[in-house]
Amino acid sequence: MKKILLLFTVFAAVAISSPSQNVVSWLNVRELYPRTWIIDDHGSDNMYLIEGADSAMLIDTGLGTANLRSVVEKLTSLPLIVVITHGHPDHAGANYQFEKVYIHPDDSAAARQFNRPEMREASAKNMIRGEGPSESELYKGKPQNTVMIPVREGHVFDLGNRKIRVIEAPGHTPGEICLLDTDNKFLFTGDNNNVLVWLFLQNCKPLHEYLATLERLAAMSPEFTTILPGHGNPLPADFIKDQIACVKGILNNTLERKPYESFAGKAMISTWGRASVTFNPENL
């Protein structure tokens, strides 16, 4: 429990200490493509809202420090489906604002822990320099008794003329999932396909298992053209090739390894092309 609390507070502190320069309010919205919005969580992570003809989908809920539900309701009046790519606090932090969320069962326990009232209170108390959402942006509703609905490989959400397929992507967490928008050829990837991917945290899968995930996605690349990651800007589908080369270079020890240190601990880092991976040499 103490480890979970520490991880939550440092995630929140770092995210809030490094807001993007253009952020003027806590949650900022930009329409990336028709009926596809990115919600910037104070520069810390990406959430996505997409619409079909019949319903909408929110992908990830961010840090949970502001009223995400209100922002979403201003963007769409369609019935809402909430899906979490993985259980980390910067992606599942506002689950408590919604009645039910879909998540892979291997990550549901982590997401539940990060939505306990004491966790949210600890986050608020650990804001760097006292910074936080404005009074008007705070969530003032009663926390929901959120129901976690398990979702697995192959499940298809039909939003009406827009189908979203679940792809299991273990690596960064055991229950990480990607979401394939088959009609628009978008792949929403959580933390699986960031420019910098962390593979050194305590619950990360071994590097060779992450490689299997990447190779599987690469084989599916004709099905998508654009990667929409949990952090950073959209990426082309061929970015995964750089990730695969990076991981293979680590495993066969042909890439330079450098020390890496962050609030979450020490690791090693290697880079190939556009991709960097941090890893634990004892978990290859």
C-alpha cells in the first residue's frame, strides 16, 4: 500500500510540475480529426474522446485532479463508454467520476487503489508549489462507486459506424491494452508506444514479452496509419519498427546503455531512431 501511495503522489507531482507552455486551464481540448478530440491533462498525459453515430468513447481518465466529466459532457451528448488503457494513476485517476469503466482485469486492482479517497487527497496535498485546478474546474460531484468491467482481446465496441477493437498489449503493465479504430485506422496505445516507454517499473513485464507485443502490433500495421499515444504527439504506424529495433538492440546487447533516473527510480536507457526504452537489466 505504501508503495502504491508513493507512486501515485510522485506521478501527480511530476505531471503538475511540468505543464505544457500553452496550457491555460487544467483540461484543454483540441479536435485532432473529425469527431476525435484530445484532452490535455495539464501537459501530463493524453486522453481521447471519440464519437460514432450512436455513442461516444472516452479513452483514459488522466490524473483525476479536475472535472473531466464536465468537459466530456460539454463535447458530446451521446451515451458514453469509458475505457482505460492501463491502471496507472495518470491514466485512471478520474475513474471515480464515472459509473463504470472498462479495463483489462490484470490492471483493475491498480486502478481501484488509485481511486481510493485517501489517494486523491494525498495527490491534492502533494501538488508542487500548491498548484492545482481552479475552483471552477474542480470536480464537486459525489465520487461514483465505479464498476470495473473486464475487457479482453478481441472485444469490439460498436459506436455506430465506428468500431473499436481491443488489443492486449502487455509490457508497460500486465493489463495494458490498445484500441484499434478500424474505420479511421487509428491506434490508441496508452503507454505502449510513446517516444519514451518505461519498462523498469515493478509490475512491468520482461522486455522479451514487450518485444512480442510490438512485433504483433507491427504485423497488424496495415490496419492503422496513425498511433495516438498516451503522451506526446501522434506518430506514424512505422514508429513501431524503431521500437522493435530498440528492444532487440537491448536484448542482444548491441545498443549503448546509459543510466536513467527519474522520480520512479533508476534504470538504464537505450535509443534507436525515434524510440527510447528504459529498462531494468534484471528483467529482460
